[in-house]
Amino acid sequence: MYEDCIESTGDYYLLCDTEGAWGIVLESLAAIGIVVTILLLLAFLFLMRKVQDCSHWNVLPTQFLFLLGVLGLFGLTFAFIIQFNQQTAPVRYFLFGVLFALCFSCLLAHASNLAKLVRGGCSFSWMTILCIAIGASLLQTIIAIEYVTLIMTRGMMFVHMTPYQLNVDFVVLLVYVLLLMALTFFVSKAALCGPCQNWKQHGRLIFVTVLISIIIWVVWISMLMRGNPQLHRQPHWDDAVVCIALVTNAWVFLLVYIIPELCILYRSCKQDCPVQSNACSMPVYQRTFRAENQELSRARDSDGAEEDVALTSYGTPIQLQTVDPTQEYCIPRATVSSPQDAGS
């Protein structure tokens, strides 16, 4: 039974186990990730004051919330390195799904805003984007609370369950996170279709982030449900598999999504004008027509009522003669010639 394995070793043995060094390596990566995430949070707070574009600023509170979720993922790593017991089990079952649901909900809210911007529409307000992120993650929070409360009130402690039952319950609790991940993937793919090219770089970052996350989740769920039992490594490898996936996915969030977004934000703050705009750039023919109209207006203002300027279809100015109102003019009319005139 799983409780026998727990009683044979100390709860904190994996934090300093030199023979199975996976705990030391993962806690080191998690500690570095916590420091980097805090620095990125401070960087976002510093650059938020310098962003001039409203469409770009509206997503910054959601990205700040996303960073808080990533910070929680790195902190949750230690709950999987510490031995499975009655204290760490509720933390694992509750926070794992909730934190990942929060991260993917923030990506979904950002991708939904980009899907509108890339088609030339207006950006959602920062409150709307933030409400989408929080609202989409709220269902996973309710599911996790109900499960943990139900297990505790029935007296079925986690340590009295078999490893297979633990893994099945753990994966079933994450079904909504998987659906949220798939929805974010398709919405981010829709954010790549549109005439506005300047917003597509944000959509590509979300698309690649979710794609790598899907690969990570497929691998660790397959190992947890099929690989470890077939290799006769259950339950000894269960915590290591989930913990590796947790740290890897958190670093993917930072390296593939947050740090490139921060670089884009830094470049836009260094320029005089915002890089992004609320609408896409004007087509070439519209810019040419607008320039020709401005040239026509300047020519009329300089010449007054003496002469007028017209533009041909090729944009070449043609100077017209001044019309004398005292002189009579007639318009030549077409005449029909007789057959005799045609023969002569």
C-alpha cells in the first residue's frame, strides 16, 4: 500500500536526497523560477507607467495576474517534492488545477482580445479582459473545493487510497483544465487570421506556448497512467513525473510567453509613438488617395479662385483654364451625316 511507502521514509527526505537527485534539481529550478518571476513582476510594474497605447495597456493587468499564477506554480513544486501525506495531498489536488486554470484563462483572455484586434476592431477594456480570465478559472476552483471537501467530510483520507485511484482522481480533476487548454489553442489560432499584421506576433507567442503545454501534458499524463505501471515504477516515479511537468510548464510560460511580451513592451516604451495602434494600418491605396487630396487642398489654398487643380487617375496635376463668366460657351453636339455625304 501507498502508506507503507510513506512511513518508510521521512516526509522531507527528497529535498536533500543525493542518490535520487531529481528533488534537489527541481527545487533549485523552482527557486530560480521564483526569483525570476518576482523580477518580471517588478519589471511589469515599472513599464506599466510608461505604456501609452491603450490597446496594449489593457492586457497588462491580466498578464500581471498570469505572473502571479506562474509564481504559484513554482511554489507548488515543493508540495510534490515533500512526501505525499495528509497535509500535502489537499494542497496538490486543489492548487495544481486552480493555478493552471488561472494561467490558461489569462492566455485565453489575451487571445480573445487579439482575435478582435487583428481584424481591425477595438480592444476590450482592461476590466473586461481581467473578468474573462478570472471567470474562466472560477469553475476549476469550484470543482477542486468540492472534491477536497467531499473527501475530507467522508473520512476517506488520501493516504488510504491506492496509487492508481490517486492518479485517476488527479487526472479527472484536471478535465476542465484540458478543455480550457484546447479552447485557448483554437482561439489563439484564430488570432493569427486577420489583416492587421502588428498584432499577430502576440498571437504567435500564445499559440506556441499552448502547443508546447499540450505536448507536456500529454506526456506526463501518459507516463502517470500507463508508463509508470508498465515500467513497475509506480508509485516511486509518480511525484517525479508530475513535478517535472509542473516545473517545465512554468518555465515555458516564462520563456516563450512572458519574456518576449516584456521585450515587445520595452521596445514600445522606448519609442516616441506607440508601436501598436487600436486599428490596423491604412491600406496603400487609401494612403495614396489621402495624400493626393491633401495636395489638391494645398494647391487650391495657394492659387485662390484664379485657377483650379485636378488630378488624373495617375495622380498627375493638370492645370485648367480660368472660365470667363461674361463669355458665352456652347457645347458641340454630334450630327448625323446623310448617305450622300458619306459617299462624297
